[in-house]
Amino acid sequence: MRAVKAVGFTLIEVMVALVVIALGMLGVIQAVSQTASNSGYLRDKSVAHWVGMNQLTLVRLQKSAPGIDKSSDEVEMAGRRWKWTMDVTQTPVDTIRRIDISVRPADAKEDSSLASVTGFYGAAVAPPGTTLIAWQGAGDGPPARQGDEDDEQQPPQDQPTEGPPEDEDPRPDPDPTDHIPEEE
């Protein structure tokens, strides 16, 4: 009679395989958990930044400059309460103030901050639709250039002169297809 050899796994081999699979699954679960946690943090950070930008925009839309002090308030956005703290300071330019806003969830610690926004409020603002800045208290017009005693005789630099310049050909460029021979 021949001895029949058993084919299959022993109990120890099955236990080792289960431990290896369990450790692998534990790593996968941790990676998925970390990804979910990171996406929640990034969502909260984005919403906190929006809260700060909204508050900065509200201050900038005011007709008068904000007072030099510290203030705070709560607002609801994206189904959550947020607390913003605004610190307004004077800059070396008298007509410009710096605005620092920090935002945190309303239930977070007082000294924590999830997002920070910095902006400026000043009188040196161009009127809508223009790029000319009128500095308050800087005189009536742009500063005079040295060596331009007879400005009245020279045309302004931002206005075109009459006719084309002498060195340019006023005729339009010929059509490049005029020189291509027709196929027969």
C-alpha cells in the first residue's frame, strides 16, 4: 500500500495568512481614514478662508475707513458657526490701514486660527473704470517731470499724434496670397 500524502494547508499556515491579510487591511483602513480626515480639514480651511475674505470685502466696501482697533464677531457659513477676529492697524502711509483677519470655528480655542487674511483699506483708490490713482493730499495732478518747461507745446504722451509717424508706411501690408501662382 502506498502512503497517501495529505494535500492542503496546515492550521499554522492558515493563521499566518490571516494575520498578513489583517495587517494589510489595517493599513488600507488607516489610509482611507487619513484621506477622509484630510479632506474634511481642507473643506473647513477653505470655508474659513471664505469667511475671512467676505469680512475683508465688507470692510473695504465701507465709505469710511475702519477704526484702528480689534473686533470680532460670529457668522454662519456652510452649516457651521465661525468666529472671525479683525485687527486694524495704521501703516506708514497716513491714508492706508492694514486689516488682519483670523478665522476659526466658533467652538475652537480662542488662540487658534484656521485661516488668516490680510488686506488694506486706503484713500489711494482708483475710481471705477479707471487706472488713475488720486492720492489724497498729493496735489492736483501728477508730479511735473524735470526738463519739461514747455509742456504746453508738446502733445500729451497718452494721446495719439495726428497722422502716421514719418518712418512708417501708411499703406496696409499686401495680401501674402497674391504672390502664390495659381495651379493649372
